[in-house]
Amino acid sequence: MLKICADIGGTKTIVGLINEELEIIESHKFETYINNPEQQFTEIINIAKNYLESVEHVNDTILNIAMPGPCDYTQGVFLNPPNLQKYNGFNAGEFITEHSSFKPYFVNDTDAAILAEQRYVSSMTEDFIYLTISTGVGMAYMRNGTLVSGSDGNFGEIGHTIIKDNSDYQCPVCKQYGCVENEISGLAISRKAGLLLNKEVSTREAIEMYNAGKNKQIIQMIEEVIYLTQKLCTNLYSIFNVYNIVLGGGVTQSTLPYKTRIEAYAQKHHLIQNREIVVRISNLDANVLTGLYYVNKNK
């Protein structure tokens, strides 16, 4: 039986049909309506209804949705998502039940991703962290093969914890200086590069300049980003007593040397020296979307 799943991102949304082998049978991508949650969920519902009409063997009651936090995932209410500020207070669960016959299930996007990653990591360990670095930064935790999601699904909201105590950039959402998301995310890299060069610079362009080795300011900036990421991961190894971290998200899929640098730093500074510290870069194309199949596996 195929399940209809939707991954809502800060810039793009993808709605797809997923089978039990975590394969994407069909998918539809569109720009996230960042200023209009009603239009956003109307679009998702319409795509889901079209799947029911055009594809056989689709579960016609369940709609699994990954949302960027923080949210109340038990109800589907957006609480304060940094990149979707116009969604604050919007009750997606109520909207979907009022405008369709679907029963919605909601989960944090990183929780969905780690459910997909577990399939490929389980032979190595049942305890690991999934850390995504893309538009924002998120985390999920698998303990003894079981997802730890917190009281309302917001476990692992590390994006707005402090990682740099001398930052001069105040986060517009949490109002703190030096939070993780504004120091190491893709948006942070783009913003910092733009300030250094006094023009708009994409994350990809900044990384290409770093690799070319021709701009000392960009090199120093990205070196600091990598260093802060090393510190963050070493904290995670220690706090959660894990030895495996899976890195996902667009920034970690780049040519930046995350794996070697994080492993070397953590191996040097972690107090338990007789255990191997492992970083794996995810090779799954759509781990959030496909992992949604497992949100209610027995339904």
C-alpha cells in the first residue's frame, strides 16, 4: 500500500507516494507558500486528492506530513518556525480535517529523516544522532533503535542554542547572539559571505570560492563554520553518549571536509579515547519524504 507523504521546507515542498521499500513512486514539488499557510495546505490536499484519482493502491485516509519545528506535532500547530514566521499559530491538523477526508499525522522533519537513515545504519549501531545542515539546522536522536521525539515532538531543536559567544549577529527569531542556525547553516554561510563581499552570494558560490582558495576572507569565514560544527558535534557525542553521527542536508552534501574534520576533532577532544568516533554523510536523496512512511508503519 502506498502512502501519501509531504515534506514542507522553508523554500520548497514535496508531496509524494512512498512504498514500503522507501521508494518514491511519484512526487510533485512546488515553492513553499511562505506567507500563506492556507494556500500551502490547500495545494498539499489537492495533490493528495489527485494521487487518489490517478494511482492505484494508495492509502486513502492517511496523510503524513513533515514540518520544520518548533510545532505541536500532536495537533499539527506551528509554534514558531524560524523560516516560516507567517505560519505561527496556524493549525494545519484542523485545516486538513476541515477541507478533506484525510487523517493527518505530523512529525518533525529531522525525525522523519532519521527513520529513513536507520534502515542503513542499524547494522552498525542502534544509537546515533542525525544532524541536518541546510537552510536551517536540526537534530534527531535514535536510542536503542527507537526514536526519541520529546513530549510534543520537539526534541533536538538545537538550531537556537548558543555556539559562539562573541558573535555580533542577533538572530531575528530567538533574539540571541551566536545561535547554531545563524552560525553554521547554509543561510548563515550565504549571509556572512554577502557581508564580506558587499553583494549577494549564494551558499554554493561561497563554498566554490573557499575551494578555489583565492579569497582569504571567505576561507577564514568557512573555516570558522567548520570549526564551530566540529565543536557542536563533539558536544553531541558527549551529551548523548553516542559514537555515530549521520550528517544530512544540502550543506553537508557539498565538498566541504565535514567528515574528516569532525572525526579528527572529536577523536582528539572526546574524553573516551578507546572508542571510534564515526561521521557518515547521508547518501539518501529524500530521507525526510521517504522516512515519513514509517511515521505510522502499522496503519
